[in-house]
Amino acid sequence: MSLGTTLLGLLERSPQHGYDLKNAYDERFATRRPLAYGQVYATLSRLLKNGLVEIESVEAGSGPERKRYAVTDAGVTDVERWLSRPESPEPYLQSTLYTKVVLALLTGRPADEILDVQRVEHLRRMREFTRRKSEGDLAEQLICDHALFHLEADLRWLELTAARLNDLAKEVRR
């Protein structure tokens, strides 16, 4: 999962301070451990350098100046490209897919299209492993079976998420 692209997607809703971005990320995507502030600000610095965000305003405070970041048109294009591109099916893909689905819902994009594109990619990979399995020896067959079982589980998750998309949309927009 790309932290930079995720932050761009969160900024698409409205300009935010790094502190607010960190909290939004932690609330939606930090399943095990919160994001470090340094990681957020280093990523924002890189995004600024690459023209994907801009500083909308600078506010004086009791401590360091507080910068409010806004996504640029190039940043929106980057998010759009990332959301529309299927991920290579692999173990533990759900965290990246979940992030894409939530960001699509938060930014008003069709999350069902992300799931559909991913389903097509999974089915393509399943056909590939099925072909390899039919041509391989026992070891190759077992390796392919392992991959196929994981892909089948991913497909079940995709279907379940698609069935719950309306409920997730309501929850995300609260």
C-alpha cells in the first residue's frame, strides 16, 4: 500500500494539517499500530517536492508554524490512477484493497469498479495457476494449489465486500 497515495486520497476531501492527516489515517487504516508523525511529514515533504500537494496556508501557533496541505490536480490524477489499477494478487492483499475501497468511498469514486477490476485480475491469475498446475509435476501442483486457495479466499472477500459496500459507505461517511 502506498502511504503517499493514501494521504493524497485523504486530502482530496479537504485540505488538512499533517496532524489531522495522521489522525484520519490512524482512524481508518492503522489496524495494528499508529502512523509515526515523522513518516507523515516526510511523506508530505516528498509529495510537495513532486508537485502532488501544495501548502494552502501557514498558521502561526504556540509551537512551529502549522501548514495546511491541499492536493493538486496532479495529486488527484495520481490517486485516480492508483485506484483504477488492480493490485497483483498476493497474500495479505486485503489491507491495500480495503484502503482503496475506503478512499474511493471517501472521495466519491465508484468503489464497486475497484472490486470488479480486482476480481478480473484474480480470475486471470487463477487461470494462470490452473494452467501451470495441469502442466506441472506434483511439487508444482501443490504450489499452484496453495496459490489457488489463497486467491479463492481473496475472491470470497471481494464478493463479501461488494455485498456490504452500501453499509461500508454509510459508515465511512459518518
